[in-house]
Amino acid sequence: MKKTILSLLILISIQSISHELKGVVSFYGRTEHGKKTARGDIFNKYAMTAAHKTLPFGTMLKVTNKANNKSVVVKITDRGPFIKGRILDLSESSFLKIANKKQGLIKKDDVKIEIFKLGNGATCHVKATKNNCK
């Protein structure tokens, strides 16, 4: 019941922001490669995936770096980032498609994040751990 209500709240909040998200984008991969994601998959830093705190697993996003007009399409398969101010963690390869690794972050004014397909996977609370996100 709680998951259903949370899913509805997420869907309503996403629809109210015109299918766009705002925030700082970072990447992860080196230390997590080969480990389980919150969804239970094995994380692959070479896959076109991302982590978000609350979007349903399987949600597809188009992430565009407005500074160079490069885009990448990613699927939400993990939870995070858990650093204040960041909204999305791209896999290392996804990040490299749109930005320089040395850059490390894409500032919120330099990135456009569009939701074009909501997943029907599980959702969890922002402070969720890998054990209660399924």
C-alpha cells in the first residue's frame, strides 16, 4: 500500500514539472562496477544507466549537456546520488558520452533532463537503502 501511494505521488509530481528534472548531474562506476544495484542487477559502468532517488526503476531519461549539446539516453536502475544538491548519477560511460571525466559534474544550469518513459518498477523513499528499495 505504501509503495502504491508513493508511486502515485511521484507520478503526480513528475507530471507537474512537465517531464523535466533540474539538478546537478554526476557519475559513478569505478568502485561500484560488478556490485548489485538497488534493483538487484549487477552494475555495469559501461551500460547506459543512472541512479535517481525516487524515479521508478526502468524510467528512461534523456540527459543533455547544454554546454556542448550532447545527449545520452539512460535507464534508472539504481538509487542515488546521496550527496546534497545532486539529482542524478550517470554510469561512467553515460557521463563520458556528454561530458569530460575531469569535469566530474554537470551544473544544473548546464543540463537538461527529460523523462520520456516512466518505468513500472519499484519505487522507494529518498532515504532508502539498497535493502528496502524493491
